[in-house]
Amino acid sequence: AQSVAQPEDQVNVAEGNPLTVKCTYSVSGNPYLFWYVQYPNRGLQFLLKYITGDNLVKGSYGFEAEFNKSQTSFHLKKPSALVSDSALYFCAVRARGGSQGNLIFGKGTKLSVKP
Amino acid sequence: NAGVTQTPKFQVLKTGQSMTLQCAQDMNHNSMYWYRQDPGMGLRLIYYSASEGTTDKGEVPNGYNVSRLNKREFSLRLESAAPSQTSVYFCASSERGLAGAPDTQYFGPGTRLTVL
């Protein structure tokens, strides 16, 4: 069975510092991995996805994520956090060859960036 | 280009009442989805429609029905609402490529439903 774990309910970062939001996954075979962001009272917005190839994926708003197959992780990173990055972040995984209905989301990590 | 739209934005129901949540997309996507979001639970799939004319159950389908009215529209119906269905409901759509393709889902703004 597929699963996604986001081990931190909340991450606190000072503005200008680097940020990391952690995600680990479990799936049979090779995964497709996604990060979404949700601002208050809004729907989810796509940030980036890993399909194949380069393990470092660059996405929207200066975010990037690193796929690590041996550690089954896909951590979200940004070199310099902004207050406007404060939001809820979701990692999601789907097995290759799986149906569209099998996109599994983590429980979310609340990112708080303080000035 | 509005993307994915949902109506209503907010709704309060009494236990046993019925209602339909509406969703429409203008991106010519083949696949559409209904999720519910509960605190600390992430998003859980209720139903999805891989293409016009097909629907499939997701993780939490009990108490819900869906209709893929046409390519643009996918509605979610609660026949007899229960307090456990208090949640935020999101509709999403995606381009359906080859089987297993990593299509990105695009989400609507959500419907906040309270069942008393």
C-alpha cells in the first residue's frame, strides 16, 4: 500500500533563513512525487513534481525538492524563506502505472515564517 | 480562464438534509476528482472520474454519490447529511495522458460544509 509521511506538523523559520519541509514515502516500485501549497481559505496549488531523471526538481516561487531513492524521501527546500511562504504544504505520491485515483496525500506541514 | 470553480463556497445543513456540490473546469481536462479535507487528515479522495461517462470510488465514498454530467462538470451529492460529513470539500481536475502518466491535479477553492 502507498503512504506518505510528513513527520513535522509545523516548521518555524526566520525570514531569510533556509527552509526544509520533510516528506518520506512508501510505494511499490518507482514513484511520482508532488508538492502542493495551500494558503488560508484557498485550494491547493501545484508547486513541483518528480517524474524521472534529475533528482533535484525546481518548482514555483523558488522552491525545489530533492528525490532520494535510498532514503525514500522528497524534502521541499528553499534557500531563503519569505513571510509570504507561510502556508500549509502537502506532499503526495503515486505509483507509476497506478490509476489517477491513487494519489495519496500526506497530512500536511504548516510552515510559519517570522520576520 | 477560471480554472476549477466550485459552488457554493459555504453551506450549513441539518442532519438528514440533502445537497449537491457543483464543480466545473474550463481546462478541457478529462479527469475530475472530489476530495474532503479534515484537520490533521490531509486530503482523502471521495470519488473520481477518469473520463466522461466513468466514475470510481476513492478512499471514503460512503454517504456520497457523484455525477459526471459532461466533460466540464462533476457534481457531488450528499443524500442524507450527517455531522461526520462536516468538512471542506475540494474538486480537482487533471489532463489524462497515458495510463499511469504523472498528470498534475488543479484544485478549486473549496466548499466549507457544516452539518448540524
